[in-house]
Amino acid sequence: PEPGFGNYNGPSLTGIFGRKAGTREGFAGYSKVLKDSGFVWTPELLDAWLASPGEFLADSTMIFVGIPDRQARADLIAYLQQFDQAARTFRP
């Protein structure tokens, strides 16, 4: 993702860390359970969600089944972290 990268079938994950779950501006497809969850995304929480979304947040409407491979999740999280600072400083 790049700073300002748009939302499509799901929200852009640019700048996810430190953001309250279910609050990406411009994306209206969040489930009620995610919007009402109240947590803030951290690398650790994203890892748990990526491992098993259904166990992480029961009753979510997300159809993603997860990424069972620990290293693949770590690589994805590291990739997203590269864009975290850029997303915080980007001003369209």
C-alpha cells in the first residue's frame, strides 16, 4: 500500500497500527462487531487476527479464513509497518 491508497473490497491497511478497529475513513463495509470492538490495532493484535479471524472476533462478517503460517504473517506485518510512518505524515 501507499499513503492514501484507496479502499476496495476491504479497507486499505496503510496506517493500520495505532488506529481504532473499524474506523478507516472512506470504508463503510465494517461489521458492527468490529466497529463496536473498541480496540486499537497493534502488530500483535493483527497477528492474532491474521492467524484466525473467526476466533479473534466471533460474529464478524469477514470471510477471510486467515494465514496459518507464522512467518508469512510476520512478513506481512513487517511489510505493513514500512508504510505506517508514511501514512501518518501523508496529507492528500
